[in-house]
Amino acid sequence: MRPAAFRIAAFALGLLAAGPAGAAERLTGPQIRQAFEGNTVTGLYSGSNLPFSEYHHRDGRALGHNRNLPNTDACWTTTEDAVCYYYGPHDKRRTYCFTIETSGALYVIRSRPSGRINGLARIEPGDPHDFVKNSENWFCDGLISQAPGRGKLAGMLRGEAGGGPHQGAAASQDARR
């Protein structure tokens, strides 16, 4: 078995061994924040089976890696019913939002608004991979809504009627990086 295939099989077995899965529950934004904040979300992207592992720092930084590339500017926040990430400098910022479902220890990450499964993950308590210690420092300006073309997301984050997530970013193939 190839190393990548072995890692995928081990990951899936680890999720199954974590306990019996019940009915999937869609989490609210506050529930996502409670599950993610101060913990590491580790999983595989659907389709590519490439790994991601991000420690969700309380200051808004997402430290770790996506597809084996270290995060250098990733930030996260929650909305009423989703988690959103933004990457890149202010003038080229990309924003991606996801709904989260859980069944036992398995977290299903769905691109928003398409609903397509973007990845499967588990929560690792704290920062077991020392991402905080081993990452460069950056500042999350909280301006997720000021990424180019994000007017609808800006309205949603401000709580305006009719505001919804940006329609293009989350629907892209392999939505994150």
C-alpha cells in the first residue's frame, strides 16, 4: 500500500474507532466556534485526499497547513451557521465558507452555498502539532468582508437582511487553497 493510501486508510479507521456514529447534526456558528476554537481540525479533502490540519487560535489565526503547504496568512471566523476562512493579502484575499455537520467524532465540511462535501475531519484537542510554536506570526484584521467581490458576505456578517455568503468562492473546486 502506498504511503498516502495508508494514511487515508488509517485516518478513516481512526474515525470509525472513535465510536459509533449517530445521525448527522448540522452545527450552528456558535457550536462550530465552541468545537474549533483552541483546537486543531485535521482531515482530508474530498476528491484529492490531500491533508489539512489547522489549529484555530482564539485570535482568529488558522495555523498549520493545507495540502501540505504551510499557512502563512490564514484566518477564520464564524457566522450564524458556518465557518469562514480567508487567505491572502488584503487586495487578493480569498474567502471560503463552510457548513459543518457532525456524527460522533466525524466532522463533515460542506462548501457553502453548493453543499458539496469539501472534506472530512476530526477535532484534536488543543495544539498537539505545536503549530503556534512553529508558525510565523501574522495578524488577522477581521476584514473578511473586504475581500474582492464579497459584498453579500459583508452584509451577512453585519446581520443585514438578504445578506448571504459569496456565491463564487465556496463553490470552487477543492474550495480551500
